[in-house]
Amino acid sequence: MINKVWAVYFSATGTTEKIVTKIAKTVAQKLGIEYGTRDFTLPVSRAENLKFNANDLVIFGTPVYAGRVPNLMLKYLATIEGNDAIGVPVVLYGNRNYDDALIELRDILEKGKIHTIAAAAFIGEHSFSYTLAKDRPDADDMKLAAEFAEKIADKVKSIEGTIPEKPVDVKGIPEPYRGYYQPRDRTGNHIDIRKVKPLTNDDCIDCLICAEVCPMGAISFENVREVVGICIKCGACIKKCPVQAKYYADEGYLYHKQELEEEYTRRAEPEFFI
């Protein structure tokens, strides 16, 4: 018997958190059971492995980076101990595409002994941009999230006491997955932004928020202008800075950002699998 719903997420700018918590809270309310959260966005939160039990329903969300689950989270996600919990993988992408991220996250959960019964791909404001999927997930997205949650609750009731025989079917190419999405310049050459790091302008008030919210712990608390670790381009330091002091100046990054904003203006819609 399921007696607790968990909202579990990596969410640097809060968009994945918004969707996952909405789904989990709605399911918990419909089933009349307990609700809890496991936020593994910050380094300190990843000091302990994610452990669940057979009485848990886990709504598990990550953003999509380059069409896949964030690669620097893969080692941590490989330590999941599901213990036959029931799960719902959810990915959030910035209006381009989620490629193989959803099937990859589903497989990660299954390998961790979390049996998937449903899945979804939602859209959130792109981490690079303020205009690409601006302000999403919005009210329409949240309404769809609630409707999806009700279907999950009905599915849980229908399988009560049994373990699903196979994972939920989702879009994507099974392992080995497609490679990470690679942007190209006007002549077709790959743009490599992996080593690009944010800069800091003179508006900085040294509030340390950027260092506090960095999922990789990469920004120095002694000097926030120093990025001493890996930058995953999650947008947290830029979008959470109260004075807009953080920015990128790399030519390739800016070209890729502009290309995305110009090409993907259509409104992508969430997709559900249940």
C-alpha cells in the first residue's frame, strides 16, 4: 500500500521544482496520504543517497540539458535505492526538445529499483534565456500537471499491491541513447560551451546569493567573481541575482542563445505517458 508521495528534484532555477511539487501534492491530496520533498539541487543535499521503500510513490524530476539528464548528476543518480518503490519520471525542457532525457531518467529509476508507472515532459523557461518559454511553467501548464496527477492517482489505485511488469513506455531511443545535443555556428561547426563560465559586472553587491545557489558549488564565497569549479550553465546565478550582476560574454554561447530564441518560438506542449 502506498502511504507517502515524494517530490524529488534537481531544480536550479525552480521550474522543475514547481511542476514536480504540483504533481506530488495533487496526488497526495487525491489519495489522502502523506507528502514529502527531497531536493538534491545543492551539493550539501547530495551528501546522502536517495533511499525509498515499497510504500513510496516517487515523483522524480530533472531538467533537460542538451537533450539528456544532466550528466554531472548521473553518478549520484546511480546510487538511488528504490527498494521497489513506484515512480514517475518527469523532465523539464526549455522549448527545444527533450530528446532522450525522459527515457534515460526512466531507465535510471528502474535500475535503482523504482518501478515506473507514468512519465511526463513539461516545458520551463530556458536556463539561457528570459524569452524562450518565458514564465513557464504557466497557469495552463499547472492545470495540465494537476490533471496528470489525477491520472497517476487513479493508476496507483488500479495497481495497488502489485509491482508493474514493465516500465512505462515513453518517447526516446533506448540505451545507448543519442549523444548530447551540440549547437553549431553559421558554417555548421560545433560550438563548445562546456568551459564557458559566467562573469560579474560592477553592479555586484557581494550578497553571495550566486555562491549559495550554485548546484556545483563552483562560485567562490571569498570572491564571487571567481568560478573555481565546473559551470553547468544552469542559470541559477544569473536568474537569482538581485541586481543582474552575472552574465555570459562568450561569443559561441551568445550565438547559441540567440539561435534558440529565434528558432523555437512555437509553444511546445507537455506530453504524458501513462
